[in-house]
Amino acid sequence: MLRVMIVMVTVIFFINVIFKGNIFEAFFFSLAVAVGLTPEMLPMLVAINLSKGAINMSKKQVIVKRLNAIQNFGAMDVICTDKTGTLTKDKIILEKYCDVATRDDVDVLKMAYVNSFYQTGLKNLLDRAILKHEKFDVKQYKKIDEIPFDFSRKIMSVIIENEIGHRLVTKGAPEEIFKRSSRYELEGEITEMEKILLEDLREECNKLSAEGYRVLAIAYKDINIKKNVYSKDDENDLI
């Protein structure tokens, strides 16, 4: 901007001196032009600076669609974004269904399917991924009740009736399921939960999360005393 001002003011000064012959008048007129140029050139200056910022961001593999955003970028220390639907397809695919030994277990998938199938609340992307992965025949089950999801519990449960009786099937955040589980099932055998196993499970969940997986835990409980209505107080002593 300074270079343009110097060139233009100098040219205007000499033109005025040549045609009007008054040095002082030419000087003050050129000075007025310089002062008037400053606000006129500021929008151009801002645009150039924002463009340079966008170029610098592109070198760090960031695409800036709106130049005005560059100013906000410069004022930030930490930026939190939700990339779903922007960089991804807003679609989740079920990749693994495993037991506590991280081996594939169809019973785990079937239990998750029953939970998602009988859930009457808003089915999220995880539920859709479970239901789409594989179809199971659930006609032998009758839904008794449902304990809806909330953000304090981070889990939800459905209660179904099978040939044995009532079974509560819970699905949700692993850390919340772990807190409510006292036993685990492996290869058809039910064993008391050990602290060291819980630590291994947490470590496995953290590993999967670091690899980009969304991890869900599935647990259940067979209920001897049948009820018509169940509550979140029943979500304990899970397997």
C-alpha cells in the first residue's frame, strides 16, 4: 500500500507542478490524495491479508471456503469441530462383535440386534448399523418394557420375554456397562467379574477408540421375579 501511495502521490505531484506551476499547492494536493487513498485501499489490504492466510492454511492441508474465517482462525488457540457429514459420509458400519476375550461371538451381535430392534426411541446411526449388518428372527421374543436412554446413564435397556422368563438386555457406553456388571459370559460359561479383567476390557476399548471405532458394550440379566414395569434401578448385577 505504501509503495502504491508513494508512486501515485509522486506522479500527481509532478503533474500538478507541470500544469499549474505552484509547488506548494501541488504538494498539499498530493498529500490530500495520500490521506484519501488510505481508507480506500484498506478493503483491498484486508482481502490480500486474508488471502495470504488462506494460502498458508492450504500448506497445512486446510481448505478455507470463506476468507472471513481466516480472522477467526488467527484469534483461536483451540478449535473444536464436528466433522460428521463433512469429511465422512454420516454413515456407520458394524465391523466387529466380540466377547470379553475379543473373539467374534454371534450371540453378542444377536443380543445387540434384539436391543436395537425392540427399541422404540429414536434409532441412531449405531442402531441402524446393527440392524443392517445381519437379520435375526426375533419372533420368539416378546417385548415387556423399555428403559430409555438418557445422557446421565449413557445406556438403554429393553426387557423381553423368552422361554426362560424375563431378560433385561442393556446396550451403551462401555464404562457405564462395566460399572453395572458383576459377571461375564465366555464360551457359554458365566464367571464372576475380576478387577484385572475390567482393566483389560477398558484397555481394549481405549485401543479400539484410538483406531477410530465407536465402541458399544452389551450386557444382560435374567430376571426371576417378573414385573410389568421396570426402571433404571434394575440395571445392575449385569452379565
